Amino acid sequence: MPELPEVETVVRSLAPRLPGRRIIDAQFSSHHVVRQNFSTLRKRVRNQLIKSVERHGKFIVLRLEHGVLVIHLGMTGKLLLDTEPGPYARAVFQLDRGLLVYDDVRHFGRIEWSEQLPERAAALGPDALDVSLEDFRKRLKTRRTGIKPLLLNQRFLRGMGNIYTDEALFEARIHPRAIAASLSKERSGRLHNAMRDILATAIRLKGSSISDYVDADGQRGSFQQQHQVYGRSGDPCPTCGTPIRRIVVGQRGTHYCPKCQRS
């Protein structure tokens, strides 16, 4: 599933080019992706000027003259600008110049219009790129739960996902099952730095293209070439040579080094 760096990359590829364009018309073909009535949503967005393109956690937010169009890419969603619709196009926005196409093989994404950010987006925690060290530590100290499931909890912190949580915990030398409230100031500081550094580097490399993810121009990212532990089960740890181990934590496949990240 696209995480913060992938969504940020899509937003950055759209932000200089979409604002100022007008949605002339729209067509929808998936009731899984669009839960609202097709004709009602079409009326909501027709003839609306796109004012800005922003990221809110893993959501892409198109601010219109009236209301917001919120897009979640799910596992296989792609938001493509100035391309022709393919067989998996689930939404096509005809602009005054070109097309904006939402493509999704598995229908796991979501598109919705609302007057303001919908509750499921507005209720999320602070952004993983913006949270201060002080706020991060304060939030950790109240949580008697495993650190990995906590970082994946979007109400705790928005934007983190499986890839970058594994990578940040490895960089900080913290076991994925460590109890959040038990982390010392030194370890929580390491985790905060690792998380922000890894996210920033992944954004610079335009995200991790492991399966379907591409940016708005259809270009793949390259951060997957920098993964230290994620998806590398059985490979030697880049630091100590111990084989990377895969376990399940919070129902998610988890990769870590059993030597560098002692419990």
C-alpha cells in the first residue's frame, strides 16, 4: 500500500500542474472506489476549479472552489495526469486541459467529496514528518502497546506504514515488539530521527515501487533499492551479517535483525 513517501511524491508531481485547472466533467465505474452516488458526485465536482493539491497522511486532498475531493490509493491505486484511461480506470476527470485518471486493479482505493475533510481523515494523529520530538515522546509514554502496531495506528501518527516502520525501527535499533511507553528518551529520540530521515530520503527517491505504485506521470520510485530489512527475510543484516528475520506483529509481516534489534 502506498505510504507517506509515495503519496507525497504523487502530490508533489500534481501540485505544480493541477491548481488552476477546472473539472469539466467526471465519470465513475466502481462502486467499491466511489461509495457515493455517481450522478451526485458528478454534479458536486463538475465545473469546479482545483485550488490546491495537498497530502493529509496517506490521503490526497484536492481542494476545490466548493468542498474537497479526497482520494486514498488503497493497495493498487494510481492517480495519473494527462494519460488515456486504461482497462482499470475507475474514475476519469475531464479537465479543461487533459485528463486526471484514477486507475485501480483491485478497487481498494476510495474517492469521496465532502464539504471539508471527512471524519476518518480529520481524526488522524499528527503527520509523521511534522511531529515534534517533544510531542512524539509524550504520545509514546501513554501507550502500553507494541511500538510497531502503534506506529501503524493512523490515529496515533498519520502516514507511517509497514515498509517505513520496519526501516525506521531497524535504523533506531528497536525491536518491533518493544513496548512504546518503555522506550528511554535516548531510544525514542533515535526513533524520531530515524523515522523523519527515512521518510525524507524516500521522498527524495520518489518512494518505493514494489508492485503497482507510480507517480502521477507513471514513473516508478527507487527507494526499494535502499531497503535495509523490509522484504529481505534471510538476507544478511547490512550492519552485522545476521540473517534478517520475518515475524508477524499486529497481523503484519515484520522484518528485523534479531541481533541489532534485541528485545
